[in-house]
Amino acid sequence: MTDTPNIPPPPPIQLVPPAPASAAALPSPSLNAAPPPAPPSPPLASLLPMPGASIVQLAATAKKVDTRKASEKKYGKPVMDLGFCIVPSLLMWAQARLGINTVQFNIIMQLADFWWDPERKPYPAKKLLSDRIGMSERQIQRQIAELEAAGLVARIGRTRPGRGKTSNEYDLGGLVARLKELEPEFTAVQEENRERRKNVALPKHRRKA
């Protein structure tokens, strides 16, 4: 959540390679036009930031650093003290494979910022999402409806006694399931690239055909 959560900090070893810079920067959406469709998916190997190294390799060679302190060094302690959000890099690597546009990706990131407890679904108001992203509530609602139609997000209505309807809960279970489906394919490409790099380092007479 935006407020610093009362949970333990992330583990000290960084197991996941950093996401490409192009996925981290989200362009500002137009207020008067629907976002353009996602471009054709590039080759899977090109989506991985370190094709020559597997996640297992990265874990084995990673230095034992305090990731919170490392983040404070990058962004500054006052910034990190406001809170942080943890998402898998695969969400960024597989954005095109998931078929989500830049606005929908932004909405998912905003929902993830409110989702800390696995058993407690996020429920930010559309007005808050609208203010954060800089789009109208109607535009936000339309993009969420498309995510729901794609099976990535599910809206769950909420009511308060004596106050009627309130903000929806958002179930990201469909997105999580899709990421789990894609993971073996991305892992296989990482392993294949690792073997290729290992093979090319050998003398010619010892290389595999």
C-alpha cells in the first residue's frame, strides 16, 4: 500500500533480474483517445534482460545485500519511507503476451500497490485511480472492464451497512494464473540461452552440434 506496510522487508538476496527500462516507464495516456492496441509480440528471448543467465545462476552468484538499503541508495530514504510495491518482473517481460495496453498495465500496477495481504483483495476507489493515473473515472472503468473481459481482473461489489455500495474489490487471480502459465516458457528460454552461452565458450571440438 502507499503507507509503509507493517510486514517484514523483502528477502536480502535479489533473485529476480531487473526489468527492462522500457517497461518501467509508462507513457502518459491521452485523455481524449483510447490507447493504441498492443504491438505484435517480439521473440520471447528478447524479452529477458539477461539471456545468458538463469534465475538459478543469478541466485547463486548474487551478493548478499540488504535490498531495502540498496533501494534507499537508489531512490533516497525519504522516498522509500513513503512505501514500496513488489511485483514479479515477469509481469513486465510478458506485457505484450498478456495483451494489456499501457493504461491497463498502469491500472494493474496501481492495484498491486494496494495488494499486500494475499487474503485481502485491493479495493481502491475509481476516483483515486483516476487521480493517480490522470484519466477520467469513465475511462478507468472502461479499461478495467476490458481487463475483466480478458479474464485478468475480476470486480467484486462491496456494500457497507447503512451506506450502500462502496468501492469494488479487485481480484487479480486471473492475472496470477496467466503469469503462472507463462512462467515455464520464459524459464525454458532462459535455460536454453544459458546452455547456448555455455556451449559457445567451449573449444570447437567439444561443442554440441
